[in-house]
Amino acid sequence: VALAMGGSIWKATAGFRALALDDVRQIEFAGRQAPLPRATLTADDGRHFDIRQLAGRVAIVEFFYTRCPTVCSTLGSVLATVQREYPDAIAAGRLQLLSISFDLAHDDSVAVAAYRRRFGSPAGWLTAIPDGPGSLRALQRTFGFLIQDTGDITVAHSSKLYLISPHGVIVGAFDADESRELSAAVHGLLRPVGMQGV
Amino acid sequence: VLPGRSLIIAPGIVAAALSAAGAFDNSLLLAMSIEVPALVLLGWSLAEIFPSPRCLERCNSGGLTGLLLAALLAALWMIPSAMDWVKIDGAMRVARIVSLIFGVGYALRVSWPLAGTLIRWAWKLEAAGMMIRFGIAYLFVERTLCSGVSSSDQRAAGIVLCVSGIAFLVGFNRKFMSPRESVNADGS
């Protein structure tokens, strides 16, 4: 009993280092890489794809909803900054930005495409919607991000930027104010040779 | 016997149903002050109606296993990340409800009479300490620890836990100081 329960508490706190789920997942991603789940999405151009197809290039994934009045814009701005910092990698297909809307009830391909246009160039930046609640749940379980209806039009949700390695595993989660750390991590992943985009 | 118990069981069942529907997801205060106590009391009452089988008693010598399980499970479900995980995973939600009823409430009721005085004192101290520890964490961590929970709600839950822990500790100390309790070292 002590071992089983102690192990559960250890896991729930990432070894007594964090209390909030976002922080626990952040520590877990840094220490133990999590493979991308099987989840299909519809891109803003109507194309269906599996998120595991990100393998083969470095990717940054964020979750948002188009009606978001607060943190989503900040996350989008960070992605736009990364996009401007690595034009060559984007052009070579070695870096992919992916914004996934979790608002299945309100967002569609047109709405998410319009959302992306707020931040400028679409180069290397895809917006998408999960193909149904099953895909959304699979993404939630793997990324550990939360969506909480607060009763009004706003939705409380995790606000992380997830870094995906070319091996298709999540290797880090970054807050919006950690753009410098995110950029450095992207640089570290892009450096090795032989990672051409798929 | 049942009408008296139904006063505890009925709210417990309602709390379990509300918990399954996610009614306490956006409030740490309601979770700590209503949901958890109601589910634990439900388990406690069920143990009085359905006593534990003998095979379970054999691996619960001195009530130690049950009390340890209850303390650790209660601690686990007060950790914000575990509470948030419940919101993502339906199986975890079921596990939380079932374990608070049976792993904490039921286990506590069947283990308490088996435990000696020393184990009871240690458990009470740990329970009070756990409430105060989590209460302080909820109160003084600057950011919100659970998704969808406001900082004012988190602080209120912290105050409730700290006050409950201190009240529990004071009540325990009164008993500890009373000659009758200290004489009965056999746990009766």
C-alpha cells in the first residue's frame, strides 16, 4: 500500500517538485519524452492529417480557441516570433508551427485560418481542428492540457507551447514568457544535420 | 438504524453523483469542504452497514494497512495535479470517487477499531498535518494550482483546510491530554 500510494503521489508531483498539472507535465516532458498520440486533425486548407506526421521535423504545437480574449494571442505572438527567427528552417520544411483549436463547437477551418492571419505570414504555420472529441481527448491525455468551461464565454485552458523533436516526441513545454528558452531549444534541435522535412 | 444513517448516506450519494458530473471541478473550496467529506462519510456509513470480509481483516493487522491507505489516498486527491487529471480522464474521475468512498471512508471505519492508541494518535496527527500543509500551499502559492479555479476560491479552500486542520489538532490534543484517553492504551 505504502509503495503503490507513495508511487502515485510521487508521480502526481513529479517527484515532489510540482503541484500543478502543467508543471508536472513540463518536468515529465523534460525528463521522459512522450511520443505523439494517434489523433487526426483537419487543417485550415481542409486536409486531414495525423499529428504523428509531424515526425521528421521540429515542431511547436499550441492549443487555442479563436474567441479567446487573453492568453491565446500571446501564444500566437510567440509563434510569430519563432517564425521570424527561423525563416530558413521554415522554408526548408525543417520547422513546423501548429496551432490546434480545441473549440470543436465554434471553430472551423475558416475561423482558424482567419485567426492565424492575425499574426502575419502563413509560412510554415498550420492551424487545425481535431477530428472529433476522440482525437481531442487523445491530445489532452498526451499533452496534459486542460480545458475548463468557466460558465461565461471564456474558457480556462493550459497555456503552453509544446516542442516536438524530429523523432515525433514531446521534448518540452514552455510558458508564453519563456520565448527565449523555447527559441534556444528549437535552435538545439535544428542544429543536427540530416533532418529534412517530410 | 437506517433513518439516522440515511442522513449521511443520501448527501454522500448526491455528492458522488455531482462529483461524477464534474460539479466540483471549478471550485477547490466546494471540493474540500463538501465533496471530499461527503464521500468519506458515505464510505464510513457503508462500512457500518456492510462490515469488511474476514479475508480483508487478515491483511489489515492492527488497522495499519487501512489507515495508511486512507491517509495516502486522501493526500493524493488533495494534490492539484491529480485533481486536474480527473478533468481529462474519465477513468481517473471514477477512481477518485470510488477510492475516496472505499479507500478512505470505508477503510477508515473498518481499520479504526483495530488500531491501537499509538497508531490512532499518529494518524490523527498526520491527518491534521496534511490538512494544514495543503491549506498553506493553497493559501500562499501565488498562482492558481488547478485549472478553472479562481485564486480567491483557492485561498478560501486553503483557509478551510488550515482551520479544519487546527481544529482537528486542538480536538485531538484535548483527547490526548484527557486521563481517560491516555489510560486506554489498548485502543478501545
